[in-house]
Amino acid sequence: MMHKQMLVLCVVTFLGGAVGGALSTQLLVPNSVNAQKPNGVNAEEFLLLDAKGKARAGLGLDANGEVGLVLRSKDGNRTLTLSPDDPSVIKLVERGGRILWEAP
């Protein structure tokens, strides 16, 4: 190959790479999704997990759409719930379902 042909080949290769790179970023990269507000997070449930992956606390909606906050003891024997939709707003319940304490 002559020197001039080599120079043309390099220029064409460079331009092809630049144009291909620009087009690929426009065609292949998905658009960002703006589903959430910049100053907030939207979700139906938030869970706090311990090192073993067990849920220790949760904030969310139940099947009826009622909101609640649930805190569980380390051993899982007691659960403290806070729900403004429940007749007993605050409840401390042991594993078997027996209510240890509640407040209206």
C-alpha cells in the first residue's frame, strides 16, 4: 500500500469509529426512567433485614391497603405493630399470637 492510501484508510477508520460510537450511544443505550421524584422514594413496602436476611422491621401496606409499621425482636418471639387503621393502634404480640400489651 502506498503512503497516501494508508492515510486515507486511517482517516476513514477513525471517522467510521467515531460515527459508529456516537450512533451506538443513541440507539443502544436505554433511556433513563424518571419514575420517582428527585426528593422522594416511592414503594409499597420497606423492609429492614438483619445479617441473616430475616426481616426485623417493615413499613408498608397490607392486603386491605392499611398502613402499618412492624418491629420484630431479635429472636422473633415478639412483634410490635403500629397501625392507625387497626382498632388497637399499638400492639405487642408474642409468637403464638397472644397480645402482651395494646393501646387504643
